[in-house]
Amino acid sequence: MNEGIARQANAEDECTGRFWEGRFKSQALLDEAALIAAMAYVDLNPVRAKMAKTPETSAHTSVKRRIQQAQSAHSPNHPQQQVKELLPFVGNPRAAMPKGLPFMLTDYLELVDWSGRIIRERKPGYIDQSMPPILERLNIEPGIGVILSITSRAASNRLSARPLSSSRCVRRWDTNAHPESKAVSITSRNSNQ
């Protein structure tokens, strides 16, 4: 299939060579952390390209569809009240769980919001720091808290998650993080950290 497309495109453009060249790459997503980092990256593309100011105003993204459904749901973290066409967020990756993404939807929305606030080199768009947090903007109650850590380097994005016992959480930027990375922690309001 690619060969036929490549030949046709080369004939139209009067050039030779591989059609896809080095522009498109594939990367195996070997665990949940890689999957969620890739999802956040894709969902933030319109924001990074300055086509949208926030994830909820972006066009043609799964995060916008998830947000629209969450705003009308009684319990946005419940898998039965999420977008039917998308794999649901089902909760804690350590517990026995049904088929779905092993995170809470509200935690994912916060991850996308915080990731979108990081100003990236060669990316013109970001979520303005003066904007309220996404769950506040959308009037959605947070789910069970999680500690999330994002490390952004030129070649990779890594994410780790660990459940908290408290459902009331606050955000804290790690100012001691490596200069090429940002770490985000969601910690319990009652925590002494």
C-alpha cells in the first residue's frame, strides 16, 4: 500500500525517494506509563500548535470528548459514564480491574492540564499559568488522589503513578527537578510534605 502511494506522490511532486522519509516514527508503548504519556502528548497537540488555548476547547481530540461526557456525568470516573467509543479509565492499576486504562479520568485530565502548562522549546503553545486548574474550570470534582511524576527529555516522556489514600489533593511543582524535566506531585492536603 505505501509503495503505491509513494509512487503516485513522487510522480505528482516530480521527486524521488521514500514517501514517509524520516518524518514519521513508531514507538512501542510497553507499559501504562508510556501509554498515558503518549495519550497526553496527542491530546495536547492542538494546544502546542496554538490551535486551542485549553484541552476542552481543542477540536478533534479524545480529551475534548471525554471532557464533554464528564461534564454531563453524575460520576465522571465511573467507567459506565464515560464515552462509549473510547477505552474507559477504570481506576487503580494495582487492583483487579475490568478492561480499560488503569487511571482515573480526573487524574488524566489533571495530567493533561499540568503537562500543557509546561513551556516547551520549539512549541509555540501552552496553557496559560493564569488559567484555573482544569477540574475547577470544568466544575468537576477530583477523584482519588494520585502522585504523578512527569519527566520530559528530548527523546522521551516518562510518567509514574502511585495512589494516595486521600481524595482531597493539592498540586506541587518540584523545584528541585532536573533542569530538563518538570515533576508534578499531587499530594494529600493533610500531608506534611
